[in-house]
Amino acid sequence: MGSLKPESPEPRSFLSFDGTRLVYYVHADDGDRAVILLHGLLSSARALHDLGNSLAARGMRSFSLDLRAHGQSEAPRDPAAYRDQAMARDVIALGEHLGLTEYALCAYGVGSELTSRVINLGAPVTRAVMCGWGGPPSDLLDLYASDEWAAQAERLAGGFEADEPESIVDRQARAWREAADRGGVDRFALAARLRSGDSAEPGLDPRGIDVPVLAICGADDTSPHAFAKALPNATAVVVGGGHTTAGRDPALAAAAIDFLAKDCASPVS
């Protein structure tokens, strides 16, 4: 078995490709396969600690990352800091910092979008779990490149920048602002990311990913089956809950762990 870390491991940090300081956690530093865990929007690596510890118990090296502008990682307030696929390049930089020659990715929400970018950038990813990112990929790509999404991104950014949440008219913008305030996320950094236009950058298309992929969505979220059918080597699993609650279904963690542990050597006590 890998060298297990405490249930709530201490944060470590490194400088990413552009000098931004990012925080990550080590759940096990040796094992048969390395896995990097990526959280969703307005969350942090701490939401993945139980999963990271479970992967460690299955004999895998596991690491979780606070994405740029989330958790304890630095939160640049300049839109330029999020362009050129910066957040995906952060993941690659972590793999390099850890000295990993190959690794799997396990991600939720925006972390799944970054997974697609990381693989398309040529990172040595061997398999991937993408949670909370379903539906036909072409529709998603059209959405992020649309004028409607650009306008919505501006409204969301305005919500993050507003002095008082009560003044925000757009319902989604107000909900995101309230979630950011509850989670202690730097709202001005989130606004900068939205204004960067990074969602529409090339590299998001997952349809050429040929490594094994497991797509997981909640029953009340979009369909992972349509998503999986569009990829060369993907399967789908439906668990309970919607987009913001499926991550709490034990079935999601169980499916992800079994998929990531496939063909790994059994842990030795």
C-alpha cells in the first residue's frame, strides 16, 4: 500500500508555469498508478479528500489540486492570467512538479473541462474520469463559443463584482455570487476568469480523446451516455442527484475508484 497521509493532509505549494503559486495535497506518495484529482467550480481540493484517501487505500498515488483562483491557490485578478489554457497548463505543471511520467485524472464539473484540455495539450494521461460534464459534446462546444455564453459570462462577472448581492438581477449570477461568498472564493478573481474568454479557446473538444474515459452524471443532470458515445473509448454511469449533488452519492466514488484501479496491482498491507 502507498504511504498514506493524514485524512486531511497538509497543503503543499509549487510555482506553476507562469509563477502563480498553487496549492496541492498528497494523499499517498507511492503506489501502482498516479491520479490527480480536480474539483469543480466554486469548490476546492478539500471536497476531494475522501476520494483521494480512498484511492490511496486502493494502492494508488493520489494528489488533489486547488485550481487557480480556488481554495488556497493564488487568485490572479487579471483576465490575462486565465488565457492560453492557463488552468489546464497548471495541471500539467503539477504533474511535472511531482515528477510523474504518466497519470490518470479524476475530475468534476470545470475540472472535467480542464481534463479535456490537458489531454489535448499532449499530457501523459492514461485514463480519465469526467463527472458532471455530459450531453452531446458538440452542443457544449457550441455553447461556450456562442455570443449568448459570452453575454452570460459578462453578467456572471458583473454579479461577482457587485457591491451587494441583493442588487444582482440575473438569477444565475446571483446564485453564483452567493455560492462564492459561502465558499470564501475570491469573487474578483472569478470575474477576471469569466472576462478572459478562456471557455471559448481551442482545446476543449473531447471527441478525439482515445484513452479510457468514464463519464459520470447525476440522474437529474445531463446524460453521460450521449457524451460517452461521442468519444472513441468511453463508458457512462448514472448516479443519484443533480449537478451540484451527484458528487455526494457514494456510487460516484465507487465507480470512479473501480475504474481508476482497473489493472492496477492489488495493494499490499
